[in-house]
Amino acid sequence: MPKAYIPHNQSAHGLAEEQQWARLAASGEPVKGMIVIFLQKMCSVFHEFEPAWKAGALNPESLPYFRERLSRRVNSVLTAMENNGLQEIAGYTDLQNLMQAAATAPSMQTLADLAEPVHQANHKVTDALESS
């Protein structure tokens, strides 16, 4: 098995992200690796929701369901961070605000618009994990 990870995404941004995730996962610090996994699950759901909404694949009447699902995904990250004493890490407060924004979103478009802020919060937490 190869010792070095060959990233899937070859764009500069994607390459840097994947290499950072690989470093954290291989750091020998399980907390960091697990938080990265929870962050990626959260980011993925928002990044899948946004284009599905834009493509017209989602019913606007499903707003209560998606509010609950997406806010719960952010809450999973927050709970993992809390369980491991990471409430003071950069990005934690951003995630709290994003969870509230998802839980109270007045429209599906508002939920879709959270994809980029979620992505940025993911970067902030991941960077903080790597520098800690």
C-alpha cells in the first residue's frame, strides 16, 4: 500500500484541502481525525443540498425536514468538539451560528446559501486543528 496519499482533486484548493485532511487523519491524534470526518460529513451535506436546490430537485415544502437535517449535521460536529474539549478552538462559534441559521432558515434558498459559510467554517476549524 502506498505511504503517500494521492489526492482526488487536483485544483490548488482541492489539493491543499485533501492533503490537510490526510495530515490530520495520519497525525496519530484520533480527536483531530474524527473531527475532520465530522466536518467533512457536514460540508458534504450542504454542498450536495445547494446544487440539488438550484436544479429544482427539492420540494420547497420540505423546508422543515431540511432545516432539521442540516442543523443536526452541524450539531454533530459541535457535539464532537464539546465532547473533546474543543469549544475554544477557532470556528466553534461560527458553527454554533450556522447551526442556528440552518435551524431557523426561512426558505430553502437560505439553506442553500449556507453552503459557502459552512465551507469557510470547516476551513477555520481544520486550520485550527492543524496548528494545535
